[in-house]
Amino acid sequence: MQRAFTTGTGLGWHEHHPLLFSGTERFFRAGYNAHLVPEWIPALDGVDERLRAGAKVGDVGCGFGTSTIVMAKAYPKSTFTGFDHHSKSIDTAREKAREVGVADRVSFETAGAKDYPGKGYDMVAFFDCLHDMGDPVGAGRHVRETLAPDGTWLIVEPFAADTVAENMNPVGRVYYSASAMVCTPCSLSQEVGLGLGAQAGERRLRKVAEEAGFGHFRRATQTPFNLVLEARA
């Protein structure tokens, strides 16, 4: 970490202690369990209905697969594929899917946000990971290429307003601290290295979506800890 701060070369997620992965999953798990199916997906235009009928969903940056599994349990007619560049996290996700009995409709693959396979996704979701990516615009362009014509890009990000002054609150201070130690160095260690950070805010994230070719972008809903954003071509 000292090297990352003094050189600006960054520090990838894979270079951290393994407990960071399990700790991050525990941090976000409660929010996904409480809000993802009851509130976030119904706030998107027509997505809940499509998932109930049977849809194809990609979950990029899935980590241990918690968000993927939460959706799979709620929408048994849909199929879900979780992608993450960290192979050990993918191994854990596969094990968890088997444990809870959703392996028949959930698969996990080691892949990055700009090269994950497949086409015709009805929804591609990024949960609390877009800001960690070195090239979020490039990731968004790949999403647009892999979505069905009427597909949805669901972007869930740490809650943030658009200015530093507005983020000087208990939640913002936690996220700025985590961002300085984990999120921003991770982005800087990758190609492009945009360094959005965990407090990018809706206005900056809208610009990312627009540069990626999305013409429709809106805040679907929010919690004190998350922004829930919807983008469509």
C-alpha cells in the first residue's frame, strides 16, 4: 500500500489479503438480501416482470456470487451467469450456489468486465464494482454490445452526492476511506486507470454511461448506502 501511494501505480484487488474478499462480501450481503429483490429490481422499467417470466442475466464483478444467488433464488425461471476476474472468488461462488440449491440455473465464470462472454442479456448488473474498474467506459461499451436490444444495465454504486461537501457525512467518510485504500488504487492498477472512486456520484456515473453509448439513464431508487441506476441504449 505504501508503494501504491508513493508511486501512483495502484494496487489490485488480488494483491490484498484474502480476508478483504470475505469481509467485503459480509459488508454488502445484508443490503443485497434486504433490498435487491424487494426494492431495486422492481424499481427498474419492466425488469421484474421479465425475470419472473424467464430472462438471461449477467452479474459482472460478482465476487462470491451473493447478488447472483439472491436473484436466482427469487426468479427460478431465469438463468444467471456471474463473472469476476478473480478465480478464487469464482470458486467460492460455485460452492455457495451448490450449497443453496441454485446451481441448476446459476453458473460462474472467470472473466473481466470488458471481455465476459455471451450476447442477448436481458439485464447485466454491476453491484458496487464499476468504480473499481480501470476503464468503466470500456466496460459499459461491452455491456451495450452484449445486451438484448431492449436490455437493461443495472448499476448499483455506493451512495454519493455530486460534491465533496455534500458527502461529508458518516456514510461518505466511510466510503472515502475505503476508496482511498482499496477502490481507487485498484482502478489505478489497471488499463486506463480512471480512478472514479467510491464517491463518484450520479452526475459522473451518468457521463460514464453516456460515453459508453447509453441514451437513457436515471436514478431508479436509493438507500442510505447505495445508488441504484438504470441505463438503456
